[in-house]
Amino acid sequence: MKQKPVSLSKTDYAILNSYKILAEGLADYLGDGCEIVIHTLGNLEHSVIKIINGHHTGRKEGSPITDLGLSMVKNLSESDSKKHMSYFNKTMDGVPLKSCSIAIMGEKGYIIGLLCINFYLNTPLSDILEKFDINGSESKSSAFAESFVDDVDELLKISLKEASDIVYNDRNITTSNKNKEIIAILNDKGIFNFKDSVVKIADMMGISKNTVYMHIRNISKK
């Protein structure tokens, strides 16, 4: 059965546009060897609304959906459980790909677009490793320390210790301001968005919850 353009609502367009940010993040993470494409089914002749690293295929925004893309829509639409599919593919020039097509679901529960990832298998290994080299200049400038825990209380303890270490190692912060600065760091991290976090942090610090609230209010006034 021939695929027809899908009638999209304002919400559907908003959903598709939100995937553009996802595409940018994936491309930044995976590197130049991956082509990331967002297709809309609202206009099959100009289905590509976002493409990153399109130089591999010569496609650009406004390009039509492919014949394989149409087949993927049909297959994913008929599946009751899986709305994504990974497979090996190749370009018209015979370049091998590892591809993945992921259905983008609209507000009414039907497919309104596709997120397609094409990894070029002839990408030099050195290019791939460079993206994941922690000693590279790009990696150094964007290095973060993340606390992977399965319990909120453990996260609060770790965050409080990290903030306390920063404050108590800074000789420019007076003793009377140390608690205030610790709470400021925790507030910047968003720690107080957790339920009962103010009470728990206050207990860990040995101060009253009212004192924590006071510091948070003073910080918000700045």
C-alpha cells in the first residue's frame, strides 16, 4: 500500500522539532562518522527537516524520503511491539552502513516521522577513537564528574561532601559564611528540587531547616 503524507497537528510539529535537539546531541556524541536524519511524514517530497553530517550522502534539509525509509514506515507501523529497527545498509556508492530507524510517535499514537542513524563503517578507527579520547583537548574542556547512585539519600550525601570540600578548601571563605556557600553550591546543582532535601541536608549539616530556607531565599534575591 502506497504511503501517503500524514496530516500533522501543531503538537506533532512540536514533537518533531524537539527531535532536532536530540539529533544534535547524538551527532555531537557519536562524531562525524554518523549521519543523523529527522524525517517528517507530513511532506514526503521534502521529508528531511534536520540532517547532520549529510555530506556522506549529499542530502540536505528538504530532501525527499528514501524508498527504504518508506518501507521502514510500513514495517514499523505494522509492528505491535517494536517501533525501531537496526539493520545493515549501504549507500548508492556501495559504502557499508550500520543503520537504525526509530519511529517518532505523534499525539494520536501513530507514526509522524523517523529518526534515522547511519554509521559509516568505513570511518577510520582513529577518527572514532579520537571522539572518545579523554586526553583530547575537547574532552578535557568538557569533563564532568557525575554521581551514579540508585538512592536519593546517597546522592544528597555525596553532593554535600563535594560542596563541603570545595568550601572548606577555599581560604577566602570565612567560617561564618561556609554554610551559606555550601547551600549555594547545592542550590546551583538543583539538589533542593528533591522531596524533603532541605530537611535532610539540614540534618546532615547539623543546622535547622529554617536556616537552610533562609540561605536559599537570600540566594534567590541576588
